[in-house]
Amino acid sequence: MDSPLHQFEVKVLMPLHMAGFDISITNSAVYMGLAVFMTLLLFVAGTAKQSLVPGRLQCLVEMSYEFVANMLKENVGAEGKKYFPFVASVFFFILFGNLIGMIPYSFTFTSQLILTFGLASLVFVIVTVIGFIRHGVKFFKLFMPEGAPILMAPILIPIELISYLSRPVSLSVRLFANMMAGHTMLKVFAMFTVLLGMYGVSTVLLNSVLIGFEVLVAFLQAYVFSILTCLYLSDAIHMH
């Protein structure tokens, strides 16, 4: 029986090399493409036939739009509206990545630290660029809390700087650790069910509960990643 960690192995499906670079297509790349496709399909199909009395799919799309829009409005304010495409893309990419990973024999690309760190680093860079574009060198005031005594600067500035630079790490590890731990736990209990045979009825019930819980975690992790992105945008825009 495979190890519970075997499900996280990145496999090359189509070897490709170009100009000395390895651009092989992996299972991770395929499922990332599938997450993007499902996001596009949801919004295209949900808005194809708009009506005054919306159907189920149109209702789902409208609720999804309002959910992300309200997240931005509550945490960034009216100025956050222009960043809706960015935050919505991050939210649905992670959400579908998490949910696709719940399908048996699929691959959860959000359980790969390198991918979550890359996504978190993208958010970090974009937010930092926005901060410098809006405030210029005044953006450095973010590392010295307003009203703090100047004598505390040698202590406060390094602390704030380290806290700021650690954002990609905390953002990526949180998503990676939760998805990896949850899927590992599901695989372990599934193995118990197989090994116990007819005596594994209790573990089947427990697996059902764990699957429901993991679906909830899949949504919550996409929400946490997105709302933290909104908070970072708020810092860059309002300099709180």
C-alpha cells in the first residue's frame, strides 16, 4: 500500500526541454490549468444567459462575485474595487485547486510549498509595488509606527521589517501545511478502513466526517489567503 505522502509526488507527464530549460508538463501543471479552466467555465457559463430571475448557476456566480467584492470593500475600502480581478483570481485559483484535490486519484497542487510560496511571493511583490507607486519613499514609514518615540526606531524598524518580509513565508506555509496535513490524515484513515475490512465501518463514518471537514478547510484556506491579501493591500494603500 502506498505511503500517505505518495499522493504529493510531482510526476512528469510529458518531458519537454527548450534552450536548456526543463519545461516538462507535470501533474501539478495539468491540475493548475484545470483550476484556471474551471474558474473561467464557471463565470462564462454563469453569465452567458443573464436574466432577471437568475438560475442556480447565475446565482452562484453572483454570490461569488459579491463575496469577493465585499471582502475587498470591508478590508480595503472603495479604492480596493480596482484590485477585484487580482484578488478574485487568487481566491478561485486556490479554491478550485483545493477542491480538485478532494477527488480521488487527483493531485492537490496547493500542497506543494514551492507553488504556495511562489503565489505568496507574487502577492508580496504586487502589494509592495503598489505601495511604492502610491507613496514613493514615504512607504518606508510603514516600518516606523506613527506616534512611536524616535528613540525606539532602532528596535521597531528591524521588527517591522522582519515582520513585513516574513509575509510570503507565513502566507505560503499556512496553505501548504493545512492542505498537506488534511490529505495525509484522510489517506491514513482510508488505509485503516481497507486494512480493517468488514470491521472498518466506524472508520468509513469517520472518513465521511473528515471529508466534509476537509471541504470546509479547502474553502477556509482560500478565504484566509485572500483576506490576508486584502489586508496587505490595505496597508499599502492606507499606510496603517
